[in-house]
Amino acid sequence: MELPKLKKLDPTKPKKKKILLLADDFRLPSGIGTISKEIILNTVDHYDWIQIGAAVNHPDAGKAFDVSKEVRETTGIHDADVKIIPYNGYGDRNILFSLLNSEKPDAIFHFTDPRYWGWLYQLEHEIKTTYGTPIVYYSIWDDLPYPMWNSPFYGSCDLIMGISKQSDNIHREVLEQNEFGVYDYDVEDTTKNPELEWDEVITGYVPHGLNSNIFKPIPETDELYQKYYNEIKVKNKVDFVLFWNNRNIRRKLPGDVILAFKHFRDRLPEDQKDNVLLLMHTQPVDQNGTDLRAIWENIAPECKLLFSEAKVGAADLNAIYNVADVTINIASNEGWGLSSTESLLAGTPIINNVTGGLQDQCRFEDENGKWITFDDVFSTNHTGKYKKHGTWVRPVFPSNRSLQGSPMTPYIFDDRVNFEDVADAIQRWYDTKPDIRNKCGLDGREFCLNDGLTSKQMADKMVEMMNFLFDNPKEKRPRYTLSKVESVTYKEMGIV
């Protein structure tokens, strides 16, 4: 493989800011790890990075790695500077203050569910008053109703970038209803250099983006395409493949996917039933999900179902998307849904549940043909208010919304689809002529390229917003605040 040429150093270029990243280890294949990697690789020409690389029982815990050389070879950025400290969990006070003292980062950037960051928010006042280090959050929230208990978390941040339009709306609404100041980067005139108050939070929309040079259409003559075409279609004697690429956990509804596929197959004429296959790239048994083989053997034994259990590289995964005819994601809660974006970039159409970030990838339009913006009045389309959508998707609207919760997250809608509606969506793609289906998939790729769903576009928007934060520092955080307390007598309190 030919490596990119290193860019020459520019002696006039100002010193880069250093960012401390708190997220899944970017070398790991989790969704958070994947996006963390794209963020780092696409911003190393602007920032130096040091990461506390989180994982459960991290095999490299206690070590530290300078991966600058590898990043330079990958990106061609001559002065790329990236270090990683593997860690069991998401960090703690000791390692944070050690790095604030030794590395002196210009910002703390954290990414994933706020429940993992309780320790960070508890230290927010000390961080701001002692070091003056701003906190940046790349944030997900899967669904309504507005999570008011998150207001202290959101209010602790200086900049929140919402992964989905729904998330961005949630951040602004929760902050405003709890009397925090909000500076909406996507609405305000950013050329005016505002004087931001210490408790004002900058918000904006930065959708997930993936590498469009890795996930892309490839010719049928490609070696990897031929490999997976033979393994999936030729070996199993099928013409139509429905692809599901997710972890086997409850909210991903893998059992409903199998049930919907069975229902779709049962409708087909007898001579077509054995020409369709469900491909599931996942672990068939997971304690956080279910036993998918048991579902298959007892609920849908007549169906052709192929499990892809081995971890594969991005190029191989892209080839699988290219061989597949349709990719499906009907998760009942989904912050974004990377498999849908990967599929569209590869030119393969999708089926999406209309929930969370999945709905951003459907490109719903309002009555005037404008892409809906999920503003303060309209925060989600899971009610089915708007029906017109991109050609590359068959959206499935939730048939019911159940209010679920736990002590840490007291309430959130669980948007569940009817498996029969999913079967209808599969049927519609199956009945679409292959050349039209391919054209729809390519339309989806163009949508991703034009509307910010590539890793470079994601990174460019992040750099733009973070530089705005650096160029417009908020007023100094007071070390303490005074509250006036009115004195009353025992008699006035009703105490005799």
C-alpha cells in the first residue's frame, strides 16, 4: 500500500492546541472507538491529542503509547502528535489532574453517555477555577422526553456538539428550561465575537461521519467483492441478501429482525423462498442480548440465515456491504446507527426505524420540500408527522412507544416497530428492480457526501466550533457565588 506523502512543516503556522480526549480507546472497534479514531485522524493538522483510552478490563491498562509515528504515516501530517493512556473504565480524578498538570491541555473533550462522566462533572468547578480548562462534549441522547436530570451535566460543559438533530434539540431545550445560557452556533452570527457569560453553553449539530474513501462502492471484479459474493450468495444459492450489522443486545432487536425476515419470506412464492438470505454480522449468543441460533432454529428454521462472527477489517466490511442488497437497523433506541451510514457510503440502500439519529439518515422533508431541522417546536419524527424521505431508505415508523427507565435514567421512550411493518419494508426493496435499487443506494452515498456524513466533514465542523470556543473565551468563572437569605423569626416560621 502506498503511504501518503508527509506534508511539509509550515514555520508560520501557530502552535497547535492540545486536546485531552476521554472516550473508548480509538484503537478498539466499538462505535465510540471508531468515531474517536476518525476525529483524531482528521484533526491532527489542527490539534495535538492525548487520550485516556477507555475499555472494560483493558489489556494495556497501566501502559502508555506514543502513536504519533503511525498517525503520521496514515495521515501524511508531518507534525502529528498523538498519545494514548489505556485505562480500565473512563478515568478518575487522579489521572485527570495528573494530565492537567503534566500535559496542560487546552480543552477536555469527552464522548459517550453522560452516565459515565459523573466523576468529571463533580470536578467541573475545580477544573474551571483552578485550570480554566474548557470542557467539550460530543453528546448523544437517544430519545425523548427531555432528560431534565441531565441539565447539570450539560451545564458543566462549555461546548456541546449534538450527534443527531434530536440530540442537539434536547441539549438546547434542557439547558434553557433549567435557566442555563445557550449560544446556538448554527443560528447565531458567529462573526460578532460575542462576550460569552461563564454559564453560557455553545451548542450545535455535528453528525457522525465515516471515511468515504474506505466505505465506498467497489466493482464486482474487485478481489474482496468476489470473495464475499462467493461466500454469501454463490455458496448459499441466493439472489437477495438482507444485512444486519450490530451487537447482539436487546435494544437492537435482533429477534424482531429474524421474525420480520421470516414474515417476509413466508409471503414469497414457493419458487422464490430459498433465494433470500438474512446475514447477521454479530455474536449469535450474548448475555446482553439473546441466543439468536435458538430463535432461528425454533422460530424460523426454514429461513436461510448466515452468521458472520469473525471480526473483519474495514475493507472487508465494505465489501460485505457492497455484496448485500439492503442493510437494516430497527433498534428501539439509537444515538446514530453507524451501520446505516457505512451502508449508504458503500452505495447500498437501507431500512431504518424512525428514532434517534437513524431518522437523520432518512432525510425527511417538510411541506415545502425543506429538510426538517428538529427545532424547538419539532424535536422528532417518530410520530410520523412527515412521510416524504430520501430514495435510499424505507423508513419504518414505531408502532408503539413505551416509557422505560432506570434509577439513573428515570424515563426514555422505547420506540418499537411492528415486525410486520418491517417485513413490508423488506418486501418493497425486494420488489424493486436491482438497477433501481442500486441507483437508490448511490443516491444515499451522494446524500452522505453532500450533507456532512463523512469523517472529514464531521472533523471540519468540530474544528470550526472548537476554534470558535478558543477564540471567544467565556468570562472568568467565579470561585464562589453568594446567595441572599432572608432572615425570619421563629414566630414567622410557625414555631412557637
